[in-house]
Amino acid sequence: MSESSESNDASEAVDQTPMTVEERLAFLEEQNEGLKRVGKLLMGLCLLIGVLLVWTQAGLRKSIYSEAVILGNASTPRATLTSAPNGHLAFLFYDHLGILPPNPEFGAIPYLDGFAIYDREGRPRIVMGINDQNKTILDVFDETGKLAFGAIPRPVTTDADGKPTDSSKTPTSAATPDVNSAPIVAP
């Protein structure tokens, strides 16, 4: 036999000697400490996962649920094209944190067969399509909600005294934007 095989046999003989009670207790305490460390790490991991689940669910409650086309770049959402609860197509923008407006004003346009673009606060800014009276709508609203531009000519309305009234109405949940437009006459 060579010297290396004799040293292996000697180390095996040392390993086979029974441990004393004190050595066995020290070995078990060392294993117990290792298990405690692993248990603490697992407990921390479970706590972290629980916090992330709660945070995710709270965030989902604040978001808009719909089947939508999400537009973005580099896996960062920028805008979404979705169907609004009242039937029109809505184009909504994400803010710098990647969150949609929490309460978009879909009710500001009660009926529209068409398309509406909303700002980052959830207010309608551009509305185009056909209203419930089958009339064409193409309106642009400013940040306060007043009509800034209407591409379709509107008839002049007068009040009881015969004075012309302001035809720019703010879209609200009780009324649609001013849609009393005259038909476009071909030249």
C-alpha cells in the first residue's frame, strides 16, 4: 500500500470513533443555529412576498381593468387604447410613474360612436365620432374643459331676449359636449 491510502484508512478510522456526549451536543447545537438562521431568512422572505402581494393588489384596485392595447417603449407603458364603459374608444396616457389616471371622466361623454383622447388627469381633450343623434362631432377641449376648437360649424343659438349664447359647453357627466353641428356642405 502507498502512503496516501494508509492516510485515508487512518482518517476513516478517526471518523468511525464514537463521539462523546459533549461533542454530540456541540454538533447538534451548531446544526440548530444553522437551522435558526435559515428559518429567519425564510421568515423574512415570506414577509417580503406578503408585502409585495398586498402592494400589488392595492395597486390593481386603483387601476383600470379592461382588455386594451398598451403602447410603450423599452417595456415602459406610455398610453393605452381601450374601450370605455360607455362604449367609445378611449386613448389614455400613463403618468411618469407608469400609472393610468385613477378616475377617468368617461361619464363626461355619455354617448359617442367614436374616439376620445384623455389627458393624464383623465379629462376628455379631443372627441371625434358620431353622437346619439347621428351627428358628427370633432371637438377639442382646453384644460378647464371648455370647448377650445370645434371643427364642425355650429348654429348660433339665441336666448329668450334674442341675444346669441355661448355655444361652448363643458362636457359633464349630465350632458354631452355641444353636438348641434350643421352638416358640412360640399363646395
